[in-house]
Amino acid sequence: MTSRPTIRDVAHESGVSRQTVSRVINGDPRVAPATREHVEAAIARLGFRPNLIAQSMARGRTHTLACLAPTLTVFTFASIIEGAAAEARQHGYFLLSSSAPDAPAFAALVEQLVLQRRVDGVLVINPYIDERYQHLSAEAPIVLVGARSRDARLGSVSLDEQAAARIAVTHLVSLGHTRVAVVHGPLAEDCSQDRNAGYAAALQSAGLALDPGLVVGGDWSATSGHTAISRLLQAGREFTAVFAQNDRMAVGAVRALREAGRRVPDDVSVMGFDDIPLASYFDPPLTTMRQDMPRIGRQAARLLIQALESADTPPQHINLPAELVVRQSTRPMEGR
Amino acid sequence: MTSRPTIRDVAHESGVSRQTVSRVINGDPRVAPATREHVEAAIARLGFRPNLIAQSMARGRTHTLACLAPTLTVFTFASIIEGAAAEARQHGYFLLSSSAPDAPAFAALVEQLVLQRRVDGVLVINPYIDERYQHLSAEAPIVLVGARSRDARLGSVSLDEQAAARIAVTHLVSLGHTRVAVVHGPLAEDCSQDRNAGYAAALQSAGLALDPGLVVGGDWSATSGHTAISRLLQAGREFTAVFAQNDRMAVGAVRALREAGRRVPDDVSVMGFDDIPLASYFDPPLTTMRQDMPRIGRQAARLLIQALESADTPPQHINLPAELVVRQSTRPMEGR
DNA sequence: ATGAAAGCGCTAACAA
DNA sequence: TTGTTAGCGCTTTCAT
């Protein structure tokens, strides 16, 4: 197999200079129509494709973005990435995705991608789950996803977590529940804090006291939701509703309740958050807050590209709304 | 911000030639220890990082692999990617992932990645779900994942689907079920065909006739599993067990059965395939075949890197086993 | 409208 | 062990 044709081969083939070929492939208008046709014919004949590496080299930009997540196997992250990729593509960028489970792996990724100039900018999903944000060099434009930026120079896109949690808890309260437990995520993550704040706000608006004994934490896994609620039950806490800060913990909570002989939703209502794909196939189908993940990704990509293309754009912070999806895991309090 | 230091700056700073700096950063042994130290000091002082784009340019290789999936949002695909990324990293490669929902998008991706020389090789997950395999130019080394290669030049890694399906169905048969329905995936995909073959083989080994009326298809979604089983019930087919070719369809099947007043597993046993993360949290917890996805990804990456590093390696085809996970959605037939 | 020359940051081949 | 000389394939001046 001989190596691929270069711009030089096309120049020979069509009898013009390399420069003219370059103009043609870049859509430069300063080329005579006849010349352009000749060159395009030669390109087609030779099957020439511009070498992107060489273009990047000469231009100093790669037209490539990276989207980094803690893992690809979590549905919400993957959805954000796909939304971002779609938006990037529309703007002529290629978006690659990769994941780093911990801070050192993340640092290595940033090193490879940013410091070694492989990409023009980076989208970072959940930057505050560990120390990874410390490795966010200011070398490349960066947009944070799923957390408020704690650095004035970085833009961010996230859900309006507090408002969403408030809607969720208000839903439970409006059903007549006055003792609402919350299973929150790791407090190192903004979204857990914000959802807790929304929980508190909703209770307060309803004139209900917040019982710290009903606040328990998990790590987003179903198992952790199970553990959290089991503990609550063993401690003899009274509650008729649970606001789990994600669907997986909600599912774990449901199981814990059943194991303790409580019916869901007859005895206890349970809400989740995210609306994962099979949320409606659990028993009972989960009432939850739906996040438009792809949209979050699209917005983030748009912000990043904006920053790339007009250097002096001030960093923006975008908040997106979530939507209540009522299924069968929540129901009005029994009159007693 | 001044631009980043180059190899030339390091050369000046340390009083050696660019070539010597190049040798240092590439770990070439032909450098005097003293010189090496000087250069390394200069590198540290300047904060120099080799520009990967320039390296790729000069070397003609990018040390980057791509892993392409139909979507990132399916757990099995994401797991394969993470396994592949880990293996690639160990070998000094960077693996980027991207997704393409349909053949045209896939073609564009291949164009960007392979024809424009952005990566050295490609892993393609599920190449036969549509016409995408037709866009697999022979320009770069490619390894197929999740399907037998139909092209002698391409290596592949997949599950031993037939054996796995056989184990699954044999499990049901050993429980005393003689009327076992199957909900298969799209027949364009090898794995559906192979799992059907395993189903047939298991029945035959058990001396049971295959009733074509008990063979129904879905598109892997829970909804499709629901529809398939609903139709079977409406048609009045008799069966006491269902082998769904993935967990999502199994979950749909369970729902359909319940809606028709059948208890699972008391009246009908249901098996899935994949062991998705929340499989044990459905009601009932799903009996299923567990695939070691990360391992599939690792193997695939290993094959690709092998092909890259020793050009004349013949394409290999690897088959990995799956493991039966018994939970509560299957149980022995009631004696009647 | 087109071409010539220089260079992007690095490595490879050859010398010394 | 080190340096010199050419590129890699393309774009960007600056001429013409």
C-alpha cells in the first residue's frame, strides 16, 4: 500500500501550486472557477484527504474538543456527552470523550489533551467529585458541567438543582406528607448541597420543620440508598416520604422499605431524580425529576466554542430547569 | 500569555541541540547522564511539554486509538470502552471514544478519524447493526467488537454468544420448563442469530421441539420486550419460561406478564442477558447471563495494538465466555 | 488569481 | 555522545 496522496500530489496532478490546492480545500474564494474545478477533479481522482494533523500543526489549532467524565458508564454522563458531541459537530468541531475515575487519572488526561495540545478546549463533567479540579490548568478554555464554577475564569452549565429539588419536595408535601426524609449524594458535590438546600427551602415554604434525623447520605449507588434507608428504619425514625437525590438510590430505598415490611407507595412515597431509562420499569414505576442531559451538553459545548472563537467572551454560567415526572412511587398520604 | 516553550527553547536554555532534547524526552539511552540532567532541569524550569501534534506529524503516527459505538448511553458499550481505554493506556496509547447513531454519521466519523489521520487504529463496537461496516475502509487497522468479523482482514472480539445462550436456556430447561419462549434482538446483528442458535441447540440437547410460535423479536428496548410478550399472550401461546436476549427486554417481558395476570417467577420464569447494573433491583431480581464487558474491551484493544506494532500479525478472532447469574426471576416449574 | 518562500514543533538519517 | 540537515503536510505571509 503506497501512502496517501498529499497536497503536493494534487498540485502536480492538476498543474497548480500547492497553495492553490490549499485554497480550494479551504473554500477560499480567491480561486478562478475553472482552476477550482481542475483541482477538485484531481482531488477526487487521487482520493485526497487533507491530513488533519498537518493542518493542526500549521494552524496551531486542532478543531477538536474533549469531554471528560468520571465514567462513561453512568447514563447521565453519557447523555451529556452525546449532546455536546452533536453541538460540536454542528459547529465543525470534533468532540472526543474520555473518562478518568480519580484525580491522578484525570491529571494524566488533561496533560495528554491540553498540555500536549491535542485539543482546543475541554468540557469537564462533575469537576468537584475529588481533587481533579486542581489539575484544571488555565492553559485551555474550559467549561464545567454539572457544577457551579468556583473559578471566575471558567464558564459552567448545570441544572438549577435547588429549584428542581424544591419542586420534588413540594410534590411530596402537596401530597400531604409532612415527614419527608432525604437521601443525598456526596456533599463534596455541589449538586448534593444544592438539592439539600432545595429540600430545606421547600419544607420551609410549607411551614414544616426540617428534622436533621431524616437527612441521610449515600454515594449515588442503589446499595447506598438501601443502606441509608435501612439505618433510618432501624433508628425508628418516622417518615412517610423519601426524596432520593437520584434514581438509583431511590430504587435502593424502595427495596429497603419493602424488606422492612413497608409498602411503596401505600405506606411510604419515594421520589428519585434523573429519570434514568428504565425508571418506569421498576416496581413501582418511579416518580422522578427529569433532567434534559443532552441539552446540558449542547449548552456546554456552545459555551466552549464561543470562548474559543471570540477570546474575550466573559465566562458564562447557565442554569437549566428540570421537570417533574409523576409515576406510581408517590401518592397522597392516607387519611389517618 | 506567551505561547508555550518549544523544544528549541529548551535547547537554548540548556545549551544543547534540539536533537539532544528530543532524545531526552524520548528516553533515548544515547545521552550522557550529565547532559540529560541539564536538559531535564531546563525542561522543568520552562515547563516544557512536547507538542503531540508535532510529534505525530514527524512520526507519522499518533499513538491514539478510537473506539466507536452506536451510542455511549448503553451500559454495555460504555463498559467495553472503559476496558479498552484502560488497556490502551497501559500500552502507552490514548483511546478516544465517540458514537454514531447511524451509518452516515459513522462514515463521517471514520472520515475524520482514519482518513484524516487522527488515529492509528479503530475499535468498532457492533459493526453490523446497519450499513456502517461498509464504511470501514481498509486504511487503518480495525478490530470489530461484539460481532464475528465478516472480513478476513479484520480481527474481532466477542462473546461466545451461542454457548452463553445455551447455558441460559439449559438453566430454564433444567428447572423443568419445556415451553420456553425466546425474545431475540434484531436479526441483522450476529449476536441475535447466535443466541437463537444457542437456544435451538439447548432445546435439541434436551430433546425438546422448537416451536416457532414461541420465537419473537424485539429491538433490545424494554418496550419491545413488552410488546413481544404481549403479542404472544394475546395469541394464546403456552409457555412457562422466557429467554430474553437482553435485560431490558426481560424487564419489559416481566411487565407484560404481570399485566396479563401472570406471576413471575411463580407462573412464568424470565431470564435476561447482560447483567446490567440494576438487574438485581428489579422485581423480581433478574436471573441473567453476565458478560465481562471491560474484558472484551481490553482484549480488543490488545488485538489492535498488536496489529499496529507488528504489521504482519494475522487477524485474530477471540471468543469470551459469559457467566450464569441466578436470581429470583427463574424458578422450578410447579408440579402439576 | 496564483505562486514562492518560510515555518509550525518535532524526529530521522546521517555525520562528526 | 552530540550536532547537522532534511523533511513530515499543511498554511501563511508576501510577491507577482
